[in-house]
Amino acid sequence: MNLKLWTTVVAIIVVLSVSGVYFSDHMKEKDKVVIIGMVNEEGSGLFASKSHPGLSLDPDTSANWGGLVFSTPGPSSIQHMILMDFVVEHLGMNFAQNADNKNSDTVYWTTVAPGAMGDSLVEGIIDGGIAWEAHYSNICKTSSYNAYSVGTTAELWEDHPCCVVAASREFVDSDPNAILRFLSAYSASVKWVNEAINANSANHSKLIEYVKLKAGVTNELVIQEALDNVVYTFSLDYLKSGIMTMVETYSNLNLLKYSMEEMGFADSKSFADWLVDDSYINNAAGRAPSSYTVLGENIVIDVGVLANDIHQIALHAGIGEGFFDQYGITLNIGVPFAAGGAVMVALLSGQIDIGFVGSPPVVLTTVEMWW
């Protein structure tokens, strides 16, 4: 390890020590996963069947929502949380799992993978849904689905956090060099995507092809709209405040198994400070491969990703463009996961080292498995 890299690692350890993260044996035991980078903000939307017109984000339309069934990617997803908060807090209605007997004061939910939501709509299994891109735009723009846009999640929560880079704390502690190199490559990948989104970019057509290959959508107009709806970022500058809002929302909805106080935290801020470590991305972003004087042998990292998710396209583009190769990193990406909860299970069980996953699954799984 060269002097510059060693200095960076020592600085990270000092920051963690000063913060008190490692002063508690209890924290050591529970510190299984840490968020080390951001993937995206926003990038999802609500759609409904044209058989049920009159749905909008205006609370005055609440009477039109009663008794309808909406699909979500699952209870631990950011999409599920945003829809639940909208139904309960804005529409003033109940939000319950789908049942045979339905009430006019309740909106019902069922779990459907975003890639299957369009077919579920056509088959009459659901009346609408909330999906991440590019499925949201694809459903709204494909005439055979007979759907319309109710609104984007950005309209309900501007700049809301979505996917993050979560890592096994054991892996982070055992090989900080690998983490720094991974994040240097990943931040370069995100910058490449943000430049390539512009239709006039020399790399635009390459980005479109990556999306076609990895996101399960081929219509280029849909792809462009979907890319424009996603905010790609690696910075963790605003995630802690987002997690605080998330924790407080879940608490208000009585969905947290344990309170922050029961877990040993003074409040949601101290929990967010503990769960999110921005020291690695702050030290890695923008660093050239040459700054790692001795890259050493190639490092293989097992990474879990979500299936057909345009939010995570920077990872795939980074692999295709050779950014990870430049930093001596080989990524082993197995079969993509259908939902974030499954990514967290794989991360906690040691099947993967790093997971690209929604921030709510990280929060909920951490709380659920606290004791």
C-alpha cells in the first residue's frame, strides 16, 4: 500500500474513532452493513389503468382511489413507502394488503416485480402500481397496457433517496483498499452516464444500448424519458437527511419493529450518522488509477444488483467501458435479484460483498434484525 493510500485509510479510521462508532461493543456486534455510496435519487412513478380515470396526486381525488389495488415492488421498497405515505397522510385513507372484501376507505397493495406490472395491469390483477424506471415510463407509453401516469415520486418527495451502495462492514474493514478502488471506478462510471444522457453526447448511443441490454426496455423514446427522470449520483451529501425522514415516516406509520431509543440511538440523526459512512466516497471520487501507485493483484468483488433496473445502469456501463478494469477490480455479478430485501439477505449472509439496493431495505432490515 502506497503512502498516499495508507494516509487515507488512517484518516478514515481516525474519523470513525472520533465519531464514537467503535466505542460500543454493542455497535460492533450489530454493525453488519454500512452505506458507502449513493446510486440515484427520484426515478419512479405511479400509473393507473385507464379503466379508472380521475386519479391524481391531488388529495381531493381520494374518493376515486377507494377499493383499488396497486402493485409495489415489495413492502421494503422506497416505492412502497412513498405510496403508503401518500395514501395515509395525503389521501387520508387506509393502506392494506389486498383482500377479497374491499372497503371504499382503503387502497390495497400487492407485491409484483416491476417488470411484470404491465401484464398484471392488462390481466386485471391490479388497477395501478408504482414502479421504478424504466418500467414506469414503459407502462405509461405502451398503448397495449392502457395506462396513464398519475405522477412521479419526485412530485411527492423531491430529491428523495432511492438506491444506495451498501457493503458488508466485515468486507469494508478487511480491505479498505478494495473499497476505495471500487468507489473510484464507480464514481467515474456515474460521471460517464450523466454526460451520456445528453442526446448530443458521443456516448449517448452506447448508453442506450446498455439500457436495452440491462433494463428490459427497447423503445428508445421510453429509455430517454426514463433516464431524464432519474438523478444519478454517487455523493452521500443528502442521504442522511433522507434516512432521517424515512425513519420518522416509518415511525409515524408504526412500521419499525424497534424505536431508535430501544436500539440505543438518541434520535434518527444519530442512527443515520451510524449507518452512513461518507469517508470512503469522499476519498475515492475523482481519483485517477495512477493515484493508486501499486494496484497489486486484481481484486474480485461479489456484487448484488436488482433485475431490470435503470437506476443501477452506471454499474453496468462502468463494467462495459472498462472503468473497473482500470482500477484493478473485477466484479462478479450473479443472477440479479427481484427486490431489495433479497439483496439485503444476500449481503447479511455473506453471499455478496456489496449490494446495489434501495435505502429502505437497508433501514428496515437493520432495524428488524437488531436483536
